[in-house]
Amino acid sequence: MGLTFLIETWDMTTYNAAFMAGGTDGQDGPTPAAGTIVLAGQSTSKSAEVLEKAKLALSHHDSHTFFRKHLPECLIDTGGPTGTNVCDIYCLLKELKE
């Protein structure tokens, strides 16, 4: 979900939003990351080639490898399994403007 948010907000520069997708168990599938936190427009400094790599990663269901290589600061690292698996958490924060 974080990769989809990244792709959909790739060109946004004035949209103040952040999306978090994470697992309470401290890992996402077979990866050491618990999920991602992505800011809308975070990738504006990245090239169109990176956007294509993001789309390819999404089609291969491999967001972890993409984030680890291109935006490692987005990965949530809990230091390993938490021993608690309540559920997955998704959160979208958007700045409200009047």
C-alpha cells in the first residue's frame, strides 16, 4: 500500500499528506521491515526511471526491495519481531486547509 501511495503522489508538491502501513508483529511477510511511512511528493527529487522501478516493484509485489534501495528512510524498523500480532495498521494523515 505504501508503494501505491508513493506512485500515486509522485508528482505532488503541494499536497501535505503522509501514509503509514505497518504490521504490529514487527515484520512484513519475510522482510525485516514492519512497513513503510511515505510522504506525498516525497519522491519529487527522484528520476522518472525510479518511478518506473516503483511501478515494476509493485507489479512484482516487491515493495521492500524497492524501498530498501531507493527510499530506505521510509522503512519502519522495529529491530525484529515484536512478539505481538494484533493486526496491520494503516493511517493517512492529511493537512486540512481552510
